[in-house]
Amino acid sequence: MTNSKPVLHTALSPALLHLYDLNQAIVVIIDVLRATSTIATALYNGAKCVIPVDSVAKCIELGRQIDGITAGERDGKIAEGLEYGNSPFEYPREFVGGKTLVLTTTNGTKLLHMALDRGAGQIVTGSFPNLDAVCQYLLSQNQPVVLGCAAWKDRVNIEDLLFAGAVVNRVKEHFHINCDSSQIAETLYLDAQKDLYAFMKSKNASHYHRLMSYGLEKDIRYCLTPDVANVLPLYENGKLIVL
Amino acid sequence: MTNSKPVLHTALSPALLHLYDLNQAIVVIIDVLRATSTIATALYNGAKCVIPVDSVAKCIELGRQIDGITAGERDGKIAEGLEYGNSPFEYPREFVGGKTLVLTTTNGTKLLHMALDRGAGQIVTGSFPNLDAVCQYLLSQNQPVVLGCAAWKDRVNIEDLLFAGAVVNRVKEHFHINCDSSQIAETLYLDAQKDLYAFMKSKNASHYHRLMSYGLEKDIRYCLTPDVANVLPLYENGKLIVL
């Protein structure tokens, strides 16, 4: 079978990432609630860069060295010893503009380092706030793509799957997709797209409940809104910068 | 939160099975195309038992010892050295009645042994041909449940997810379900239920294509038909027997 389109796969959990060849691929790190939404927002609001680190200790140490903002969560709450959390609303332009954010989160930043260790060709981050920027970039590159869902402690979640489905829905004509996970993602997205928030609520999504119990409805609604922080965070030399 | 209902989870791939506590649970092994459909059919047609083994060598050795039918596939084709394959149509009553089937398959029998190694409380097998028997059993037991999808070489597939969704849809009122994978499965099933075959085809399911390329449309259609071999295969002392 001849097919000159690049392949696209979706990895529904970090525990499935090893099934896909990342070497020549663009890996899109997806952690909708809330790491990658917050990364897009901070960069959109003028942060110089976001440095994702995989432990609280590294976050504190690096923050001190470079005089950056230390931020992150464990289990959905601000991690002990850090100054700020993982809410996009903590990073308005007047606060984050020109600054460096050092960020560690339960799932998203861990997946990013996993993709790095597995030799990903390029790493970008995706979320509804920068959906269009992600799709435009993937369409411009003509490279294989792996949509990597951060999930929750390796358990598949609805919101990351919905974002993967939104991407599949927008770029599928330009990729060769022989991947049931991608089809599942798009099917779910098509069911949900009219009102993503109502869908999350009606499906009793576990992360929806976790964040609602912390009073974070506003965060959820924002993180499900397309194209409100439409930049492409690209990982280069240890930093996420705006392409 | 008090909740006296037992929990239900869905593991979308063998590579995610370790995330769930199997000790007190009934694990439903799901390999719709075609291992668990064939197991239900052989037992429905009067086979004495089905012995699932995890290698072709063991299959041949055991088949010789007990004068059983050696059967199985690797990559969808009859494995070298075995007499029969993994099609339910190979096991009509007049052939399989009273006999023992020794079966090895790419994904389903491997998952069963993995669940066994992880200390599963009980193991049963599920497929559309025995959907109702599975649901009735789960409802009768009042135990935690893990729906274990065999997938394809650890990659999530549509058909096993559809079956998990069919089960969730029928039993959900009687379980506590805080599991996005189960919600995703049911959502997909609700989209597909009117015509599972058409859904598989329209979604370009990878296994649909694999089996169609071997001329196995009839197998696919049968394996997506509910309740045509409505027995409950229960694993006991190394054998799947009818409860």
C-alpha cells in the first residue's frame, strides 16, 4: 500500500507511550486539566518560557537559581514548597509577562520527560486554549504525529481523549490513521463538541469531580474553551517557548 | 462517601491492567475478535472445557497429552503446528461436543494468564455472543468487577471497548463507577449499538480491516451478535468450563 501521508497515532496513557515510535515524530503532550492549558496561557500572556521539571525538589532548586516563578501541583493542589499552583488564572499578563515559570505537575510534565527519554523528534504541548495553533503546526510539518494523553496516574481520562479527538477531527485528511485510539477519540469528541463542559459533567468524568470539589469550575470551563491562548509551546533546550 | 455498591473498572489494554486491584474482583477477559467469542461458542456447542495456554508449544504438548483439539492463532492466522484456528465456525456441536479444546491466541489467552498472575479473584470470559450471561453473572455476585480488554498487542481496540461499554450500559445501576474508561466505553457503545458491524466499518477499525483482508466478514458479523452462545465460561483449575 503506497501512502505518502505521515502516520498519526494516539497514546491514551503514558503507560502506552512505548507502543509508538517517537523518533521521527512530533509528540503532542496533552494534559487538558490543567498543565498544558496553563502552559499555553502563561506563554500567551508573555511569559519568557516555561521550564517543565519532574519533581518538586528540582522545581524549588531551579526556581532559586534563575529567579523564576515556582509552580505546580500534586494531586490537584499546590505542591508544598512551591509559590503557585496549576491554574491558568494565576498567570495573567501583568504577573507572568517577561518571567520564567518553573512548573511541575502530577501527569503532564512527567509525560513530557518520558517522551524526551524515548527520543521524541519534537515535543509540543496541546490543550483546547491552543487547539488551532497545534493543528496548524501539525499540518505545516508533514511529519508523523503521536498525540500523547497525560491521563491521571496512567488511568485514561475523558478530557485528554476529547482534545486528541478534536485534533484528529481537524487534521485527519492529511494523515494516515490506522489507530483505533484515534478513532475512539474522534468519536467521543463528535459526541461532545457542542458543549464540552456539559459532556464532562454528564459523563461523570473523574477529573471533573476532583476539580469541582476544589471549587474549580471556572478553571474547567476555561480549559475546555478553544483558541483563547492560541500559541504553540515548543520544547527546545529544556524550555517550552512560543514558536 | 458511603456507597455499598461494588466498584467497576475497565482496563483498556493489558498494559493498563496493573492499575486495578484484581484480588477480590471478577475479571472479565474480553477478546471480541475472536478468542472469547470462540470460547463461548465452543462451550455453548457442548465442548467439555477450553484450556487456555499462553504458547503454541504448550498447546501442542498438552493437546497430545490429553487428546484435545489444538487450536489457536498468531497474528490472526492458524498458528504453525496447530490443527485448528480461532474461528467460532470451526467449532460446531457435531465436532466439538464432548471434546476438550486447547487454545492459544495472540491477545486473549495472554491477558487471562496475566490476570491469573495478578491474583484475580475470579476469571470469566466475555463476548457479544455471551453478553447476557456475563451481565447476569456480574449482577448476581455483588463483587468488584474489572472489565479487561485484550486489545491488540497492547494497543487499545474498538471492538473490546464496545463490549465493555455494552456491559457497563446493562449493569451500571448496580455498581459504583468512577472510571473514565468505563464512561468512554459506554459512550462509544451507545453510538454503535444500532449496528455494531456498520460502526466498526465506518470507524475504520484496524482489526476489522485485518480480518476482512483474510476473508472473515462472516466471523466479524457473528462475533458482534449478542446472545447467540449464551453461556458463562468460568476459569477453574486451569480450565474454562460452563458455570
